[in-house]
Amino acid sequence: MMALVRAEGLSKWFPSRGLVRRGRAVQAVTDVNLSIGQHEAVGLVGESGSGKSTIGRLLLGLVPPSAGHIVLDGVDLVEANAATLRRLRRRMQIVFQDPYSSLDPRRKVGPQIADGLAIHRLMPARQRRERVDELLAQVGLQPEHADRYPHEFSGGQRQRIGIARALATGPDFVVADEPVSALDVSVQAQVLAVLADLRTRLGLALLFISHDLPVVRSLCDRVVVLYLGRVMEEGPTARVLERPSHPYTRALLSATPSLDPVRRRTRILLAGDPPSPSNPPSGCVFRTRCPYVIPACAEGVPPLDEIEPGHRAACIRKHELPPVPH
Ligand SMILES: Nc1ncnc2c1ncn2[C@@H]1O[C@H](COP(=O)(O)OP(=O)(O)O)[C@@H](O)[C@H]1O
Ligand code: SF4
Ligand SMILES: [Mg+2]
């Protein structure tokens, strides 16, 4: 599959926000290689603070990387000039976790959905209204909703508006950053169904950021597992979830309640909190919490080696782990 979006050696360090003057930088993302094919949905999972949102923003060119490259459809975002970036921005959009904070409470939603069309001067004003109606229909809303204000909608409807807004410019790559985690469980499935349907119908490439593995399983072709800003494991979703080959992926999976009580998984409890990204452990960054750690794990960063086609794990003991309990 041809990659639409590619990240190579991507790293992002933030200056420390602490009061200590010579505080260490936050190593939010370190040496990440990632590619998303045309029409492909890739899940990005990991605990809070593991660097998921930062990767999403880097891929969209919203923040510059500290090192590495991002290539969209053959064009390097890091080296692109302002005009090229503007042209590419139209093709990449984001759906935020909390649509309320990204919508202006004082403006009707119709014009807000059309913002991208106006910014990129994609069509004359009178055609925009038609396009807004079409977008509203695509996310299961009515034309009359265009004249209402954000507070007149439920959380689920507001996220539908967030999706409509992201799709207005006809992007081919969308980052959805935990798009349903702020919603009631009862409406999460409906909003996910809208997203899943649109991504197939419009042939979108999707980076779906989530900490909910069952949701990733239902929506994504591939999954990338992140810990402290590094990729621990990646591969076809079904393979990674059925045969997790990194101790961290196993721990994440065991923390996910199984729907089938007979097959309820043995819980692997992780000791302690994640280490600070300002001071990550040497060698394997997971070693301070790994149940299988040995002294050699401190010696070097484990390479992300292939286990089977397209399925990789960064663990020196990946072939020695006990079978996954079912
Ligand atoms: N603008 C910023 N300035 C300083 N630190 C940041 C900034 N944005 C994110 N971070 C830090 O980078 C790390 C990764 O954050 P983030 O990408 O938001 O993780 P996630 O989305 O997985 O929860 C965290 O330690 C976070 O505190
Ligand atoms: S390299 Fe060592 S510490 Fe890291 S995941 Fe593998 S066994 Fe655990
Ligand atoms: Mg986040």
C-alpha cells in the first residue's frame, strides 16, 4: 500500500515547564517511524501522557518536530514553504476530543462548519450553504441545525458537528484524537459508527487516537502501541490484539475487561506509575515496570523487530514470553 503519510525518526522535545531553571526537556516523542496508507485506519494507543496527541499534531504540521521528517503524499512538511503548507493543510484535518472547546459558543454552527471552506477559498459563499447541508446530512443531522448555536446540541451531536467541520474541505487524512472519550458510553457507539461509515465512504486515511482497545479493534486496520513517546509494538490490529508480543501491549490488553467472562483475561498489573518523560529510563523505557525485565534490558534501546509480516515489537525477550492466556 502506498503511504499517504509517513513519519521518519520523529521526535518532539518540549522545554520543561517547571520552576527549576535548568529543568530537563520533556521527551514527548522519540524516534517514531510511522506510515499510514491511503484509505487506511491506524490506531494509536497508549496511556495518558505517552505522546499520542503530540504525534497527531506533528503529523498535521501544527507543531514543528525537534527531529525527523513528516511526508504527506511525497511532500516534506518540515521543508515545505508557507504556500505549500497552506495547500496541504486543506487535505489534513483533526477531530478533537472535546468539540465544545473548539466551537465558538457565539456563532451558529453552519458558518463554523464552513470555516475551512472560507479560509481556503474553496467556493463562493452561496455554495457553502449547500455544502454545509450536505455535510450535516453525512453526519446524520438536519439542514435546520446549521442555524443553531453549539449549546443547543447534545454532546454526541456536537461531536457530529466536529466531524462535519473536519470533513468540509474534503481532506484525505484525518486525525481523530480520542473523539468519543468525552461522550456518554451510550452515544459513543453512534458517533463511532458515523466516523467508521464516513471513513470507508470517503476513503479517508485515519489516525485514530484512543486508549480503548476494543474500539480500535473494530475500527482500525493497524495499531501502533506507544509508551513514553516510543513505539513498543505495531502491526495488523487482529494480529497484535490476538498475539501481543510486547509485555506492555499485554499489560494494556489485560487491563481491558473481556466481554466474555469465560475467557476473562488474567490481569497483569503494572508496578508503579509511568516514569517522567523528562527522565526516561535508559535502554528499554518500559523496564522499570516490566514483569519480564532482565539486566540486559538496561543496555540498549530494543530494536523494533519484525515477528511476522508487518508485525513488529521492541522487546529483546519477545520470543521468550509465556503464551498469552485466553
Ligand atoms: N506544549 C507542551 N509543553 C510541554 N509539555 C508538553 C506539551 N504538550 C505535551 N507535553 C507533554 O508531552 C507528553 C506527551 O503529551 P501528549 O502528547 O499530550 O500525550 P497523550 O496525548 O498520549 O496523553 C506529556 O508528558 C505532556 O505533559
Ligand atoms: S526489553 Fe526487557 S524490559 Fe523491555 S519489554 Fe522486553 S523484557 Fe521488558
Ligand atoms: Mg492526548
